[in-house]
Amino acid sequence: MMEVRKSEIYRYLGYSKRKKIEITPEIDHLIDECIADLKKVITPATVYKRLPLKWLDEKTIEVGGMQVASTSLAKNLQGCHEVFLFGATIGIGVDRMIKRAELSKMAKAAIYQATGAEMVECVCDELNEQLRQDVAQEGLYLKPRFSPGYGGTPLSLQRDFERILHMSAIGISLTETCLMVPSKSVTAFIGITDQKTKSVSGCAACDQQDCPSRKE
Amino acid sequence: MALLDRLGKEWLFFDGGTGTILQDWGLAAGELPETWNIRHQDKIRTLARDYFAAGSDIVNANTFGANRLKYPDHLEEIVRNAIKLAKEGRHEARRDDDGYVALDLGPTGKLLEPLGDLPFEKAIEIYGEVVRYGASEGADVIVIETMTDAYEIKAAVLAAKENSNLPILVTVTFDEKGKLLTGASVETVVALLEGLGVNALGINCSLGPKQLMPIVQKMTELSSLPLIVNPNAGLPKSVNGKNVYDMHEDEFASLMGEMANLPVQALGGCCGTTPLYIRKEIEEVRKHPFPYPTKKHHTYVTSFSTAVEIGTKPRIIGERINPTGKKKFKEALKNHDINYILSQGLAQEDAGADILDVNVGLPEIDEAATLVEVVKELQSVTGLPLQIDTGNVEAIEKAMRVYNGKCMLNSVNGKRETMEAIFPIVKKYGAVVVALLLDEDGIPDNADKRIEIAKKIYATADEYGISHDDIVFDGLAMTVSSDPQSALVTLETIRRIRDELHGHSILGVSNISFGLPERSILNANFFTMAMQNGLSCAIVNPNTKSMMDSYRAFNALMNYDTNFTDYITAYANVEKPVVKATTTMSLYEAIKRGMAQNAAEATRDGLKNKDGLTLINEELIPALDEVGQGFEKGTLFLPQLLMSAEAAKAAFGVVKESMAGEAREVKGRIILATVKGDIHDIGKNIVKVMLENYGFDIIDLGRDVPPEVIVDTAIKENIKLVGLSALMTTTVVSMEETIRQLREKKPDTLVCVGGAVMNQDYADEIGADAYCKDAMATVHYANKVFGIEE
């Protein structure tokens, strides 16, 4: 897995350069310790499929038998006729570590939570980069990834992701309410396009202004 | 001929891939394969026929993913059709007499509680239903395959046992490190499956034959059962996100010939293999002489992930989860303070325990229900195997049923009646059993009689088909002060269990010293003597330094501690903390900087001159307030707030001890819960820590809590304030419903809400009394509700 960005862990924990937070050596040391702890228990895994994308109307797509009517997803996938669906996880070990730390050291639980989030991001970035290189050979480009739940899309799309990707084979399962277990798991669409567009990605591409994790 | 008359006595062959073939035949991405049992019956029949014709003896019906969760409507038809079609295919291949149709059970696709949301009994029910359809339609055998979670395996096997009399074959899917997805090692899987009494076990899918060989090799060293190996046609190559298996059938066949020699008794294939692969594989394997499975002697106690072997070196069984003589523990049991019990477990794990003894017997509680709950909760936070410690047969059965892994059971004894009550349960679920060397005549005062009882227990175990490997004899450490011979008798018993019976032994070591001063001296020395005489397991308090000193020294000197790793880790200078725990740091400073140890020290020191309440009011609370304000102003962030909270907690603990009771009066009682459907509760737990620090008594109902439970608790406990958390918009619905029910049935209770998707508008919309954006905001609101000036 690629290098974990400590700055991201700090950001998830609510650290901001704008604020005048003094990072004590104790905290910094604790974060290093938590990163090392999690590295021992994570089991990163990904699964993906490349599928044709059908446009039913200007805001409704169909892929693998799943229909989604969403302006923001349509905007994200504009100009695409193929899409990758993927699932990624760092495994259930992290959930156990968080639960354990909640009993013994809550600060660690919070840091594990943030570190796990960053680690699964890294797994996604790595897969994303691999897919980018794959399609680049065909002269194609990727759109920024878009996860179920973003832009008002329903979480029930996760059921379609499970049906299409068989995510349970890499250990991702869904609760009745479509939450993923392990908690540090991600699913997303990545549009494939032949147009090199300067696309906005990440937080800038998302409309949810009040998201607690929004980057400045 | 019946399958069981052939299994392990001659080569048997499985079929190969199903999904990969159906994809070639037009199964679309996202299309459920079992729907073809209705829509493309000819193809499903042909597939079975082709495999039987190629020589497969056991062919899976197309029921891998067939369960109520995926097919709420046509399940029975799908399962029955699958068996029917496979039987028709067998008939077309003229294999009616020597081919077996298997009911194929795969993973449910859901993760079981406690980490997921599928209850264990529900999983058994889901599998049970499929088993009933399959068995009544005439399946010859149940194949449970591609399993990736130990707990789900147990559910499937129990469902198969409880709903049919068919043979049960289980194959699991390991990653390249030899682990299941939820962490089980090869040892764990073998111990679990042998304990559950399946007829054969092995591996399928996962990897290609080459990569599987080291894992299969390990299995052959561990298992006494016939082994099954059904690999993929090599490692998948990802072509545009589609897995392609392209190992040539000749290479596959030749590798499977090598595999057969490991030795393995039943072979087939999985993803990417076809009838052609199986035909060539059979030709190749048949060139080798059939290897009969041989009995192996291992004793493993396992959790869902970890296997602890008994007999290779002495093992520490932590004794602290036990109310006997522990006032605080009794209180925790009565007050249903599960977290206290869990923290006792974690502390012993940190101190070096290999296995945790779990005893929750108290006359005033429901032992069976409590034991089940504690076992489940412990297994959500620790990977250590557990020793279920009770004489209550109902509690034994229930706890062993929900236990995830192969547990240790404490205990049976030489009384016929006891063995008759408990051995059938052990036979059903599998366990390593502690057997006390006493019988109807009481505890013998000599080793001869104790060994005699041991032999009687072995003989009775034989009647039930329980392996001697699964019995650990308690040599009975008796108080030496009441009988000066007793230590000698115990040591002789232990030694003879090892030398004459080649068995395993266990002792509750510290019993030896009752009634004498400085018990730790006797305990530690007796412990060493017992280990020297062959003691396999010691039930001790791993937090007692002298015991662990003896233990580590013994292992180091006996060459049980490779490279002295444990010894050096324990005793080489541990890195000094950044700031030394000196008394020069004030309590105020220690809390501000979030240093728990220093805070405790400073409190102890401060109590010499001031009383506890003064310390709290003059130093502790002001420090907490300052940190809280810093958090709100954004000059410090969450981990710092939490570290200070922990330091304050440590200080409170010291004050509380000094006052022998509550350190201060409770400001108010608050219910906290993460609402139904939501399993992300770290935010709620952070709020809890802060509220407790500010003197509130919290009733923590946990996560995924139904509205009714919250309302009932609020009424029963007459609660003034309820805090609810929800992470996702989808679960805010449950939050709204909880508020609605509270308004209806307990209108004077106030509700504050929080969580990632919450904001003031949303909170207003669902009718909450307050939105609290973080832990400090909740503290302020709670203070306001209970009329406390800040």
C-alpha cells in the first residue's frame, strides 16, 4: 500500500492549519503508534468490473442492470459510455481495533478511525491509478470516482454493487440499512471517457457544503 | 454405495467451476446464477451431466448462493430444481450408482454479529431452510464451500447437522497468507471443523494449485480427516476487471497429481476449471497410490482467528473474569457493567494470557444468559480463545453454541452423571475439556487414584467418540496448609499424566497457598515445580508479576522462548515515557496534557494534603474546562480532548478508591444510544466519555438500538435526557421514529441528537430538543437540562 499521509489523518481528526492547534509530541507519537498498529491488522482488497454504460435520459444511467437517476452522477459521468465499478476495503481487523480501543483508550479509537479512513483512501487511490494506466493504453481517461451516497444518490445502490461485484468475496458485506462492514470500505463508479477533461475531483466536485470532512 | 463408505478409502473427485462456465454460457454481470435453475434448466442439467461424465464423483447442485436473503420469493423452487437437474444430469451420464449430488452451501454474503448485523441463530435458520429443501429433494451430501468466516462455517455446519443426516464436507477459502477473511488461521479452521465433527475438510477457490500447496501441506499435518482440494485454474488475471483463469488443463492436472501426494484424498477444481480439466486431473491423480488419512495428535483451543496449542509449552489461562472473592466484579455483574468485565479480559491479554477463563456464576443473575452475552462481547474485542467455566449444563450448551471457534470447557469430572450430561454437548460443538480428577467418592488423596479416574474419563470419552487429545486433566491443586502432602500428590499426578497417559494437565495454581502468608512466594515456586513436572495449562492471574516472572523464566530456560523474545520484551528496559512520571507535575498540568499516569500519581500525592472533592473542584474540573474550551475554540483537537478525558478518568479513579465509593454525587442520568440500523457508534462513545467526566451517569444502550428499547428504558429508569446518534441519512429515519415514540410514551424526556449527517435544521425537522455538534456541546446541553451552572 502507498504511504499513509499523516496530514490526512490530522485533517480527519479535526486538525486545521487555520486554527492554532499545538500538536504535542505525545499526540504525534500516539498517531505513529496507531498507524503501526493498524498496519499489522489491515488486509487490503479490491474488486472491480468494467461495464458498458447506458444512458436512459440525460440524468439516468443504467449499468449492470442498475438504474440511477441522479443529476450529480450524470454530471460526473458526462460523456462516458463505459464505467468501472469497484469495491475496496482494508478489512475487519480495524473495526476490532477500534472497538477494543473504545474500552481502553478512547483517543486511540478516534485515531484508528481517522487512520483507517486514510488507509482505505490510499487503497482506492492505488487502484484508481492502476485503472488510469490501464485505460491510458487505449487512449482513454478516467473521471473522478463517485460513491453511492454522494450527491443525494441512494445508499441502496450498494445492493447493486454487491450483486454485480460480489463484494462479499473480498469481505465487504452490507447491513440491512446498506452500511458496509468492514466500516473502512469504499465503493464507487469511475467513468471512462475519451475526452481529456480538466475535471474537478474530491471535495470540490461534491455539493455537500456542510460535510464534516470537507477539505478547505 | 454410500459416500461415507468410500470417503477416505479411495480417490474421490469433485466437479470444477460453475460460475465461470455459466458466464461463458451467457450469465450477465450481476445476474444471479441460481435463477438459471428456473430459466435455463437445460444448461444446468448439461453442466451436471458433463461433470459426472468427466468422472466427477461429487457434483454440486447449483445452490451455492441460494438462500432466503438473495431469493426471498422462489427459494424452495430454486433449491429443489437444482437438485432435480443435477440428478437428471447424473442419470444422463449413467452415474446413478456411483455419483453423488451435493447440496452446495456458500457464504450468506452477510457478516455475522457482533461485527456485522446477522444474528448467529438467524444464520443457522437461513442455512437450515436450504438444507431441508435439499435433503428432502434427495441430495446425497452437503458441501459447504468457499467459506471465509469461521463463525458462518459453524452456523452452516450446525444447520446441516440439525436439519439432515447427510454427510457434511467443508472447504474454505484462504488468502495467500493462509488466513480466512475474518482472520482464522489454518489451525483454527481445522480445529473448528474437526470439533464440529464434519466428515471431510479442505480448501477450494482461493488460489491456484501451486500457491495452495504450502497451505494444503499444513492442513495435512494438522488434520486426521480426509482432505479435499478444489483450486482455481491458476491465479486470476484481471482483464478489464473480469477475472480470467488461464492455466492450461495439462499443467493443472500435473500439479494436482503433485497435490494428491501431499497427501490429499479428494480433488476437483473451482473457478476456471471445466469438465476437461477434471478428466485430465483424474487421469493424473489415479497414477498415484491412494494415501489413507492418518490420525494426528494436536490439541488446539481457538477463537475466531487464533489457535493456541496445548502441549507444546505451558499456557497461561487468565482467571480474573470470575466473581469469586471479587466485590467489584460481583457489582459489575449485578449492574450489567459488561465493559468492566471486558476490560478485565483486555488487561489479562496485555499481561500475557493465552486463554481467558470466563466464569460469571452468581446466584442472583441468569447465568446462562449472562455467560452468552459475555462470551459474545469478549469475542468482539479479543482474539484470545476462551475457557467457558461453569457447571451449569444449560449455560454450557448455550455458551458453546454461540462461541466462535473451538473453546475450552471447564469442566467435567469422573462422575458418570456429569460426563453423561456434558460429553454429548462437547461432541456436538467440539471443545477441549478440562476434566477434574475426582468422582463419586470425592477427591482422592493420592496420585494412584487420581490417575485411575483419569483413565476412567478417557474410557468414557471413547464411548462418546471424543478424542483423548481434547481432554485436559485437572490434577487438583489443594491447599497445602491443610494437608502437607497435597503439593506432592498434585505434582506426582501431573507428572504421571504426562509420562503414563501422554495427556495434558491443568491446575488452578494459587489454590495451593490458602491460609499462608505471602502467598505469592508459594504460588510462584509451586508454579515452576508444576511446569517442571509437565503442567500444560496454568489458571493464574497474569497480572501478578511473580507468576509471570516464573513463567517467562521457565520458558526461557526450557528453550520454549525462541530467541528469548518474550523474556527480553518483558524485561529489557522498556522505552521510558516522554515525560517521567514524577510527582512534580501537578494534577492540573497532567490533565491538560492528557497524561493519565501522571494524573493518577498527582492525585495520590495531592490526597496527602487535600481531600478528594477539593482536588476535583480546584484542579481536575478547571483543567477539564480549559481543555474543553480549547477544543471549542479550536486551539486543540479531538485526540487531545480525549487524552485529557482519560487522564481525568484516571484521577477520578484514584479519588474514588480513597473515598471507598462514589467520588462525587451524580449530576443526572442520561441514556445514550446509536439508533436502529446504524452500527457506527464511535461518536456516541466519545460523548459518553466526556459526559462521565463531568459527573453524569450514562446508560449506554449501544448501537443498532430499536426505538422500543430506548423508550422502555427511559420509562423504567425515569430518564430526563436521551442522546441519540446516527451517522447516515438512511438511519436518521430511526432517530425520528425514536423521538416520535418517546413523545408519545414519555413526553417529559428531552432528546438531543448528533452525528455526521446532523445539523440544526435536520434536528428541528425530526423534532429533537437540541442538536449537539460535538461532545462538549452535549456536556453544555446536559448541564443546562439538569440545571447545573457552568
